Amino acid sequence: MKITKSFIGMMLVLAAMLMFSTTAGAQAKLNVVATTEDLASIATEVGGDHIVIDSIAKGYQDPHFVEAKPSFILKLQKADILILVGRELEIGWLPPLITQSRNSKIQVGADGYLDASLQAQILEVPNGQVTRAEGDVHPLGNPHYWMDPENGKIIAKEIFDRLVKLRPNDRAYFEMRLNDFVSRVNAGEKRWTAMMAPYKGTKVVTYHRSFPNFAERFGLNIVGYVEPKPGIPPTPQHTLDLINQMKKDGVKLVMVEPYFDLKTPNAIGRETGAEVMVMPPSVGGNKDVPDYIKLFDSDLNMLVTAIRKTTGK
Amino acid sequence: MRSQWPATLFIVLFVFSLSLQAQPAAAPQAADLNAIRAQIDALRADYEKKIQDLQKQLDEVQVQVNRAPASSTSTAVTGGSVSASKVFNPDISVIGDFLGAAGSNKVNPSPALEMHESEVAFQATVDPYARADFFISFGEQGVNLEEGYITFPAVPGGLLVKVGKMRAAFGKVNGLHNHVLPWTDRPLMTQNLIGGEDGIDDTGISIARLIPNRFVFLETTVQAFRGDSGENLFKSSQRGDLNYVGHLRAYRDVTDDTNVDLGFSFSRGHNSSGVVNDIDVGRFMTRLYGGDATIRWKPLQRSVYHSFVGRTEFVWSRRNQPGGVQDAKGYFVSGEYQLGRRWYSGVRYDRAGRADAASTIDLGKSATLSYSPSEFSLIRGQYRRTQYADGPTANEFLFQFQFSIGAHGAHPF
């Protein structure tokens, strides 16, 4: 009798669990809002048509200086999950939007608040004293970490975990999509690494510090920045120093994010004979980079073309 | 599926232990015993395999954790000595506002050089349900709690509730702290009709709700304050003398680059004109009606270089006082254009009657030029010509240094 009773009890619990999960499965699609188009692209890869995705900053916009427009409050108000880059990239505009969203699901620490940076490999985490004498430094490390496809996979896994937490019934679907995405990124990485292999150690200059992860993954050597310090616009003295350094080191490439003025980079290009590339560090940065994988395809193609042009190799 | 193994294990063990307990009731037979042994062996093998798998997974996770150099818990940025108590310290920032003035102003003179304000901000999350913000402003002489309130961002019903001392949601300029104003001063309208520099800034409760619709961002705010605001605006002498503020805000993106912001405001409270020997014998009221409009343009791709903000605000003050009602009106129109990454220019036109003397109308014209070396500092010059109704015209050159240290605050919008 004991056995039957326990079994009945267990069956009841199982039935209840089953019923609970079916109701969860019957819920509406998850509303996911990502702060950037990169995160939105990765979330779409994992969530497919089981989520509704929206993003805030455009890929051709400086993600540090997005305006906290009330129309974004309306997006956040309906969100089940908010995915952010973190590492203080959005510190100037996201906190007031979250506070005003009137949405308990996406408040800091809630299930719907997903800081995508927590497992990713973060570079340039400052050691020792951090002061703004170094410009607008990010004390938690460089927030442009999505520019490494390895981190892209980690971000996708984090998004997967969160989607499964909120929609356990869709696990198989999300898992299938995650695996598909990871295998496409892996295939891409093989392709990209092969493309870049002959040019390992190529010296480049970038405008802002948006590319450290990209450079590390694909073997570029960043020797200087057009900005004298993060967030500080170019000064004549720094530009002169940079030109001299580039001449000395034989640097022939300048990578500029689409939201920066090209006047100084072009002047540097004229002085040094370097190729100035407007290289999007984000999905949506131009028409050729509509998703995360194409971002690397396009950027690396542009890079290889420029290297060949400047070196004749 | 893997994460369910421990549960499955537990259930299987549980059932198994029950069946073992139940066994003595039946007569034990050698065949049964062998069968059970075989079952146990099979189960054991199964568990061992599963445990090995789990161990493998654990190792993999361990490797991943070791690989991530900066984990979520690494908030220590000062290096070394971070104790647990510091982790929960609020974000702290200090903003300095230095003002200088040259030229003549016989009606409303300001000092030649003045450390006008040092604002200290403490901001943090209180608990899963609330956050708190404190802004304490130190003048050269005194200290003033400019704002200090708790915000409940996710109250049922889509409400945003604030409790504490705060700048009222009357119009646009009243809600702005000095350091986010695009000028060194506040418009004449604020000075004459909305209680001077501090404006409506009082202790009370604020409730704001969004009104869902398909066309615009529409927010309505209702606030109740104790009723003591400004130098001469509202004065409460009884508990019932509350000051109420209502605000309706409509916002819409015209394009990705351009947006329009409109607001309507109302406020009423008791004024001090009927107070004799601390007793409010007159029981006079002031009612304020306001409208504001802001248009912003900021091309997304070049947002750090160019932008334009056009603002206007109108206030009608109906003040009951001994001798009758004073209907004073005031407004300003201003525009700021960002010339480059670090340079901003602006103009403003002011016109305002005085709350207690509606026919005394002051006029002002200003032009500003600002230079911002970084996000954290600003140098501004302002030429201001004020035609006072009751005194000589003032021609002044005002200059300002603003600088902030500490936590990175939100950019004003």
C-alpha cells in the first residue's frame, strides 16, 4: 500500500509539473530587447521565431552616446528580457530607461536582466589605480568584447540559458538553434583564421579602442589610436606623434568606426600612405553587415583587401 | 536534459528504497535475490557512468570559469583593499559649479566670483523593489538637500512612485539640476514666477503613469507636496496647505534623428502674501499653468559632433494677494546648436512679468558659447542683457566652470 500511495503522490506531482509546463509553453512569445544590434542578432540566432526581438542603439551609432529617449521606455516596458553589453558601455543612458520602464522583469538582478558580458573574455581590465586622467576609461574592462566570435558563442550560450529558464518547454528548439549557430560560427572561424593567417601581426591603428578582441582573435597588432585617450577627440600634437610612429613602424592601415569624423584619419592616411577603412564594429554598421556572422565576413574581407592593396602581397 | 539527472537519480533511489522496505513482507527466494542483485549491479553501473559524466561536465565548467579573467564579482577597481562594506557603497559623484560675473547689474547682482554650487550625488539600488537618489548641494554658505527620494520602479498598475524631496515635474526647466542647464543661469520666467533658482522643490509624493496608445509616449504625473517651495512661491501654514502639481508629457520620434516633446503643467498652493505674524490670515492661493515644447535633432551616425535643441516654455501665474489677483505671464525661447565635438553655442530670449506685480515686465537676451574638453568638464561663457522694468538695463558677461568627479552619471535628455 505504501508503494501505491507514494506512486500516486509522485504521479500527482509529475502531473502538476507537466500541467505547469504546458501552460508555460502556451504563453505568448518572449519579448526580448537588446541594447545593440549585435546582441539582437545573436538573440535572433538562438530564439528564432519563438521570440520577438527589438534593439535600441543602431549599429552605425556610437553606443556610448545613445540618447535616453522616452520611445525606448516604451520598448522596455513590454520586455520580458533585456540583454545588455554591460561593462559600463551603456552607463550614460540605460539606467534611467530601466528605472522608468515600470517593468519589474528587467530591473537589475531580475530574471529578465541579462548582462551578456559575465562569461565572456574581457580584455583591458585595468590594474591598479583607475583615473579619468586616462580619458573615459571603463573600469570593468573593454566593453567591445563581442568583436571576438569566441565571445559570440559564449553570449549565445548565455542567451540560451536565459531563454530556457523563462521558456523551459522550448528548450529543444533553442538548443537546436544554438547548436546550429555555434557550428556556423565555428565554420566561419576556420574560414576567417585561414584568411588572416598570412597577415598575422599586421600593424594597424584604430580610432577608438573598439577592436582589441577582434585584433587578438585575428592576429592584428594595434599600435596606436587616433584618439589620444578613450573619449578624447584627436589633438594636433597626438596626431603628429601618431603619424611619426606610423611612419617609423610602417603602419599602413587605419580602422575607423562609422560614427567618427574622417577628417583626422584621412589626414593621417595622406601623410603616411595608409589605407583608411570605415570598419563597422557592430551589426548594422553598414548595409553589408546585417547579422553577426556577416559582420566578420565583411570586416575581414575589407581588412584583407586593404592589406593586399597596401602591401601588394 | 542533463540537469534533470540528479532528480531522476533521487526518484529512482527513493522508489527503490521503498521497494526494499516492502520486501520483508514477501517470502525471500533465491531467484528473487539474484534478480535483485542483478538489478542493483545494473543500477550501480548506471550511476557510476552518470557520476563520471557529471564530473566531466564539472571539469569543463571549471575550465570555462578559469578562462574568464573578469568575472561578475570583480567590481574592485581601486585595487587591493575592497571590503564587503564598500561593495554596497552607492555611486558617488561630485559636481562643481563655479560662476563668475562681469559688467553691471543693479537690480539682481551676483558676486564677481562664486563657487555657486557643489552637488554631491549618492545613488544606489535599495533592494529588489526600489532605488534611492540623493543630491545634496553645498553653496558657499549653507547646505541644502536638493533632492532625496526613493523610487519604486515597478509598482503594480504600471506606476512609477517616488517619495521624498524632489524637483517638481512642472515644465522642463524646473526639473533640471543646475549642471544640466544649457545656460549659466535660469530663465527670467523661473526667477520671477516659479520661485527663483530652486523652483518648485519640495517634500512629497509623486506618482507617474504611462497612458498606453499607439501614437505617442504619453505620461501623466501627479505630485503632492508639503507646500513650501521657492523663495516666495508656496508657503504652508497648516497641514492641509498642500501644493499639488500635475504634468502631462507627450513625446514622439519624428525620425530617428528628430523628436518632439510637449508638456502641460498645473500647480496650486498657498502663498505667503496673507501671512501676518506667522498666521496665514489671508489664505491666498497661487495657481500656475504651464506649457513647454522641445524639439531635438541629433543625427545618429554623427551624434557626437552635431545636434540642435530648441526649447520654449510658457507660464501663467495667477496669484491671489491683498489687493486682488495678479495675472503674470512669462516665457522663454531658446536654441542650442552643437558646433563640433566639444563646442556648443546657444541663444535665449526671455520675457516675464513678476508674480506679485504682473505689469512689471523684465526682458532678457542671452548668447552662450560652451567648450567641453571631455564629458566631465565644461567651460561656458554667456553674454546677458536684461532690461528690468524697475531699474537700469544690465549688461553682463557670465562665465562658468563645471566639473564632475566620481561615478559616471546618466547623460541628460
